[in-house]
Amino acid sequence: MKNRAKLSLYVPEPNARPGEQPSFDHFEIPAAGAVRCPDIGAPEHELRDLPYTLIRVLDEQDGAVGPWNPRLPTDTMIKGLRAMMLTRAFDDRLFRAHRQGKTSFYMKSTGEEAIGAAQSLALDRGDMSFPTYRVLSWLMARDYPLTDLVNQIFNNAQDPLQGRQLPILYSARDYGFYSLSGNVGSRFGHAVGWAMASAYSEDDKIALAYIGEGTTAEGDFHEALTFASVYHAPVVLCVTNNQWAISSFAGIAGAEETTFAAKAIGYGIPGLRVDGNDFLAVWAATQWAAERARSNRGATLIELFTYRAEGHSTSDDPTKYRPADEPSTWPLGDPVERLKRHLIAIGAWDEERHASLAAELDTAVRAAVKQAEKIGTLGKSKPPIEQMFEGVFEEPDWRLVEQLREAKD
């Protein structure tokens, strides 16, 4: 007993900290087109290699290759590119608005725009997404009014959510966008419940949900997967592995031990691991999982392997915990540039059209911001106070009536 070695606690550490040389050499990235695409009816036990590889379609020569190539029409890809570009233009403009004191908070989607855009276009209008705050491109792909977005961010008198949500916590039922929540883990449970209800009522709609990789360490994740597995819920569950949960790197949530897609195996559901910066790969994997759900074969867990290029939010300075040049060394590139180059390579796009679209989108965002500013920015305009008391009870409780009277006095 006395000769036993002392135990030591292992604490994961990122490969590089500020001032050090960033490296992603530890990632194994297969060639585009190298991963097999099984039939949607394949039993889960025949799919257990898929969580340990990476589904990719766009190759180094900007071509679309392999069995996962969705062979999308050109206009669909251009629509996806537009949604990604609009998201980036909107993010840049509203980030500056925060710095000017016009809103209290903002979060960018930079580097992750392909995820929301591809999945929004791949799913049907009646399906419901349960989003996190970095899938604004979902709404952009469905042409949600820009001014409504800005009004909600400014929490002004025309805020479509009547001041009941924090900036960027959007809600748009008609666009398949369930109310955002800062409690990210709840997205999976709510989506599974919604999907079970759809199946129970013999509807044909499915659900899709997002969480970040850090949230897989929480109980909500595991409870949702249990229900999704047991009841064969028609749901697509997405883990956006963007390498960082605020300042904690993915290893704290278990990325060094296995892939996040592999967590599906313990629940008997398929797991796919996808290049999240590849618009075509995201589309193809989502379509595969959606078809499986619609045919009553149950849930799929998708790990979207990507990188958060900007800070977690306007309250975060990523240079405090990772090398400042780390985003530029990310091996899977920029999702906007990759789809742009593919469209150019097939003769459907060119630099002139790209620049023209960028200018058009910038003008549209500027116009939306100006229109919202006329109504009012943070603290300069607020929704009518009586809206605070609406939608709480079917019939107003006497205490609410009294509180409203006091608030108006």
C-alpha cells in the first residue's frame, strides 16, 4: 500500500494561450468526399463510425465532391450566401451600435453563419428550430424584417417582443424560430418535447435544436437525449462545437476524450460529425437527419465542427484566454469565402457580383438601423408600460390591475 503512486488530478488545458503559437495539428480532418453516406434507414449500430470522422463536401479546389454532395440548385446556394453575408453585415453594424451605447448587449455569429443559413433553407417552413444566439442566419435566410430585429435589440417602442427579452434573444414563431433563452441547455428538452407532441398528434412537422459544446456537460443534454431515444422523437439535435464556451475551451466539456457526436452512441441514436464551415455539408447532414426523423426513425445528434471567430459577446475579450491570431489559423476556413469560391468555380458567381451584393446588404442594414433609431435606441424609447401586464393571465388578476394603475400614476 505504501508503494503506490500518488494520484494526480488531470485538468485539461488548451493547446495555446495568449502570446503562444496557435495550432490545430491535433485535429484529424479527412479529405472532402471521403466519408460514406449511408441509407437513412440504416440501423444505428451500423453507423458508429460516423461520429469519429468529419463529413465534408467542399474540397481544396472549391469543388463539391463525394456522396454527401446535396447537388443544390445554384439559386439556393446564392440565397445561402446572401443570408451569410447579410448576417455578417448586420453583426458588424450592430456591434458598432453597442459600442456607441445604443444597445446594452450583442453577440456575433462570425465564422458560424453557414450553420443557421443551411439548416434554415434545408428544413420546411412548418418545422421549428430551438436556437441559440449564434444562428441569426436562420432568420436572415427566411427574410425576417431587419428593422424588427434592430427594434428588438434597441428594446424600443416598436420592439416586437415588447421589451420582454434581452437584446438578440429573438422570437419569431412564423419563421420557425422558437424564443431564445440564455439558459441554453433548455433548447434540447423543449425541442424533444415539441417533436414528441408533433408525433403524438400525428402531424408531419419536426424540430431542430442547438446547444454549444459546453452545454453537453449539463444534465439537460442527457435528459433530452434519453427522451429523444426512448420515444423516437422526430428531432435533429445539434451541438455547435465552436471550440470555446466563453473562456473555457472544448476540452473542459470532454472534447479530448471523444467527439461530441459520439455521445449519441450511448443513447442508441445516430451521430454525425460535420464540417460546420461547409454550407453544403451542413445542408446534406441536416437533410439526412430530417428525412430519418420524418420517416419515424427517430432522432439524430449532429456535431457541427466550427470555430467562434469573435468574442463570446460584447462583454468578452478573447485575447485574454486565446492567441489573438488563432482565428486566422483555423484549418476549415471561412464559411462565406468557401461558398463564394465554390460558386465562382462553377461559373455561377464572380467578384463583381459579390462586391455588389455586399454593398447592397450594407445599405439595407444601414437603412434598417436608421429607421429603428428614429423610434429610439437604448433608454430613449420604451414599449408602452401596460404591455408589461399583458399576456400573463387569460383574465387579468386584480393584483395586476392594481399594479398597472400604480405604474401609470
